[in-house]
Amino acid sequence: MLGSIEQGAKITDVAQISERSATTQISFKDKDITAPALLKGKNVGSWGFGNEWELFAGMQKSGVRVGDIKLVQQSFDMNGFLSGDIAAAQAMTYNEYAQVLETQNPKPGELYQPSDLNVIHWNDEGTAMLQDGIWADADKLASDRDYAANTVKFIKASIKGWIYAATNPDKAAGIVTAAGSQLPAGHQLWMTNEVNKLIWTSMNGVGLIDAAAWKNIVEIAMNTKNETGATIITAEPPKTAYSNEYVQKALDELTRDGVDVIGADWKPITVTLGEGGE
């Protein structure tokens, strides 16, 4: 979104629901890729479309340039990884990682296990970027009182929805599955649980944008180079790029209603995956 803003899009991040990144790079243990520096010389998968920047930032922080790897255009599945064409594949904790664990390991004849994998978490490497925020029209926020008020209402409703998913993961997964998901109920429950981990426990209140995290992604966006040598942005974004004004109003209203917006007592559930996500 920062690139879109630099190109002229007048939008504002008004709530940052996910406080942690879900993006990882996974590999089988026999590849011995336990850190970004060890990606050098390997076939490394990425979906592209903006998903590559955490990977590139983590590599470059460890002294690995994009030209030092063979960058593979990864499909939005794990087929290339499972076939061996990709040594280190991009995987979201809530989706593609689970797809591997839902697949039969042909050698022992049972599902792959977490112990079969090495996982590089960009949160741990310090190159994670903010994901899954709520964005609004910057001009309308400044000029239209009704639009600004509705923005607060929308954020408040969204937070209430995520609180419901946190306290009722089985029901939340069931709602998504019943709505026509192509992924089975077991996979949806895994997704619900893992996405909750990105939100809860919240540091200061779900949706509040952390200034240090914002500064970090701006630095990544300005200094990380892709395969052409380009960066996401070339200058600091405008002050209107993010605002806590509207999410704070939503949090204040929820707190007055007695709602826990931190999730201090939240704990993840244990989800057992079946073959194919059943």
C-alpha cells in the first residue's frame, strides 16, 4: 500500500488488525536452511505481488542479494515445494504451512510433521511487515463527517468480529465453511486459530498502529531492493498514511461497553490436522 500511496493513492491505514506477520519461508530439514543467510544458492519460492519484500529484506539483512538465489515464481499452493522444485517456499502460518502438514509423507506413510520442517519467521528476523489493516479514503476522512463516523463504526464492528473468532473459533470456522469455502472445516479451524495468534494478545488494543512497527516497514520499503534494484518507495510516506484517531475511538467505545480489547486471557486452541484439511 505504501507504493500505491507514493504513486498517488490517497488512502489511510485506520486500523492494523494483525500485529504480527504470518509470512514464513519453509524448507525440509534435509536442506539445512535454518537462517536467511543459508538461502544463498538455493531455489527460493515467492508468490510475488508484494509478498516478496519480507523475504528480500530478511535476505539482504543477512548479506544475501536477490541475485544470489534462484527466485522461483511460486503458485498459491505447495506443489512446487512438495515436488522438490523449490527448496525454500513461502508459506503463511495460517494456510500454506498447514497444507504441507495435511499431506502424506510417502516415506513413513503418514502426514508430514512440524519436525520435518525448518521455518524462518520474519517476525524473529526483524523484517516482518504489517499485514491485513483497514484502509480508508484519506480525503473523505478529512472532509466528510459521516464517512469518518462510519469508519469508526466499521472498525468497531470488525474488532467485535475478531473477538468473536477468538472466543468461538469452532463457530467462526464453521461460518466460513458453510459460506462456501473450498477448504475443509479442519483447515478453516487451523486458519482461525493461527490468524488469532497474529492478533491476540494485543499489545495496546487490537487495531492500534504501533509507531515503531510502522517505522520499521517504512525503512524496509525504502531500503530493500528487488531483482531489478527497485524499492517499494523512494521517500517517506505522508503523515496521512496512517492514523490511530478512528481506531482509538472504536476502542474507547468498546471499553466503555465492557469489552476486552487486549485479549489478555486469550489462549490458542490445539488443532489436529487431517489429510487434505479434513
